[in-house]
Amino acid sequence: MRKIYLIILAVGVSAASFAQKKWTLQDCIQYAIENNLDIQKMQIQKESSEITLNTSKMSRLPDLNAGLGQSFSFGRSENRDGVLTDRNSASSNFNVSLGAPVFTGLRITNEIKANKSAINAIVEELDQAKQDLSIRVTSLFLQVLFNKELVKISEQQLNLSKDQLSKTRALNDAGRVADSEVYEANSIVASNEQSLVEAQNSYMLSQLDLAQALEIDDTNSFLVSDPFIEASMLNGEALLNNKDVIYETALRNRASVKAAKYRIEESKHNIKVSRSGYFPTISFGANYSNGYYHSYGDEYAAMNSSFSSQLKENGRYSLGLNLSIPIFNKFATRNRVRMSKLNLRTQEINFLQSKKVLQREVEQAYYNAVASKEKYIASTKAMEAAKIAYDYMSQRYDAGKATAFEFGELKNRVGRSEAQLSQAKYEFILRCKILDFYMGTPISM
């Protein structure tokens, strides 16, 4: 009982720690890669290809088979001397045969090479899927952080509106402002409360999107950690590189491009596999067979030798080489070669397309990063200007020289500036992370 109690306690502590855990970006990416269903299917495809490769390697080994038969004959049948007689008999036969390929037109060798290239392509495609998933998780993770900041901004705006309402009531009680100002301040508080609810809902939905992307069932207890945003993240170090440099680096490291290269290699080997059908094949064979025969009836008793003596006498051995020369197979080999060549052309086009797609992605990522940096700089300036204007308006409002509407409008402008700056910040971080990714730098925060 004590052991069972300890196990239950351990499970409970583990579940509690999971529920209380705050997920970092690295945690999210790693968990997504380990649990994503599409990646799991690709992993199965990789294992299947490894089995196919092993099968092609083992095809060089000989086949070894054994057979055993038992038959009964009734009535008129042929005896061991070839004479037809009326008798009942039984015979037992068994054999062992061996066959091995000697020369197959290099088909097996090229099948092995083709299967190795196929595995390499699948490995790169699997890495590409992991990289794409990492980018997607990073985008969702940053969206959560952005929406979380929006909640904080909305809470700050609501608190400022409540302070404004308190000040307005005090000014109204002193007869310095009209009742309409109180109503306007109340309206602003209600509007900010609605904005806070919307921000909280967006934050919850963004967490749900991230949790579902990670294949997490318990989304209620899922929380992400607040990473420390280093200054280097906002400098755009990757932007210091020319987009051509980024493209050349990505071209060497991009998994999708490597996979396309391996598919070309696989197609070239498959052409050689198809051409092997033009060559003769040589195979080696060996066989051993034996049997026991028994005739029923007293008149045949003298003819029935013992089991051991028959095994010594009836054994038969054979060895041989077989040469098969292809002469005409209805153009099947020719058409297989043609199809293999067409597949090679298709893979070469896929390779060119993958390079063009990569170049387009790098250029778009680069210009998006440049634009997001400019947007971040502009948003920072707008935020600083809005805060200066807000401080000035706050002084005027406290002095009774500005209306609640004017004060509320400027306060909302500050809130919008804070939201735009937050959005620009996380967008710029994401764009720079994508560029770092193309440069071969792992995604981290």
C-alpha cells in the first residue's frame, strides 16, 4: 500500500508540475517536433525506406528453401521400375534447394544506391518539416506575447480611465466641470473595460492556437513564459548581411534544396536499374532431394527396403548455373527506361523550383525584416511623442483647461501607440528570427 501511495503521489506531483510549468519557446518547439502527427508520419516513412534499403541489400544473399511431401496411391500405378501394376503404395519426399544471384546487370547495386538516396531525401524532408514547424510555433509564440502585452496595455488604459473618472468627479464636486464631463469619463471607462475583455479573449485564443499546434490536450493550464527581450534582438543583426549572402548561405543549408538534390541522385540510379533489364542474368542453383517408398501387400514385402537404406540410396544432388538472355519483352524494359528518364527530368525541374522558391522566400523575408525595422523605429518615435503629449494634456486636464473627451482621446492615442509599438517589436523579432534561420542559426529566445 505504501508503494502504491508513493506512485500515486509521484504522478500527482508530476501532473501538478506540468500544469504549473511555463513554456519557453525552446520547450514549445521541442514538444511540437516530438508530438506533431505529420512529423510522426514522415518518421514512419523514413523507417519504411530503411526497411526497403535493407531488403535491397539482402537480395544479394541466396534463397534457401525446403519442401516435404507425402502421397498415397491406390489401384493401378507405376512402380519404381516403370511397370504399371495394381497395388497400393505410399511415398514420402523432401528436398532442399538453394538459389543465388551471380550477375543481375548491376540491378541490385543500383537499387541499393537509389534507396540510399531516397533515405537521404526523406531525412532532409523531415528536417524541412521540423524547420517549418519551428517557424510556425515561433510565430504563434510571439503572437501570444503580443496579445499578453495588449492585455497589460488595456489594463493600464482602464486604470488611467478610472483615475480620470475620480479626478473628474472631484472637479465636478468642486464646480469646476459640468456633469457632462463625468458622463464622458464614465463612457471612457466602459469603453476601456470592453477593450480589456476583447484583449483578454484574444490572448486566450492565441494561447489555444499555440497549444493546439503543440498537440496539447489540456489547454486550460497551458501558459508561456515571458522571455527577456535582449537589445540584440531589436538590432536586426541579420540585416547587416546582404540578401544575396543570405540566399547563398540558405542555398547550402536549406533542407528542401538538399532533398531535391538527393531525389535527382535517386532518379539517376533508377535509370540504371531500369537499364539492367537489357543485360543477361546469371544465377546459381543447388538442390538435394530424397524419398521413401512403401508398397502395401505381402507380395511387395520383399521390395520395401528400410527407411534408412532408402535414404542412402534415393538421395539426389544437383548443381547448376542458369543464364537468362533477354531477347524481346514487348518493349517493357525500354518503356521503364523512358519513364525513369522522365522522372529524372521532373526531379531536375523540382530542384530548380526549390531554388527559385528559396530565393523568393529569402527576398521576401529580407524586405519584410527591413520594413519591420523601419516600422519599429517609427513606432518608437510615435510612442515617445504620444507620451510627451499625454503628460502635457494631463497637466492641462488637472488644471481644468481640457475636457474629459480631449484627455480621453489623447490617452487612447497613447494606448494605440503602445499597441502599435508592441506589434512592431514582435513582428521585427519574428522577421529577424526568420533571417537568422536562413543563415543557419537555430531559433531561440
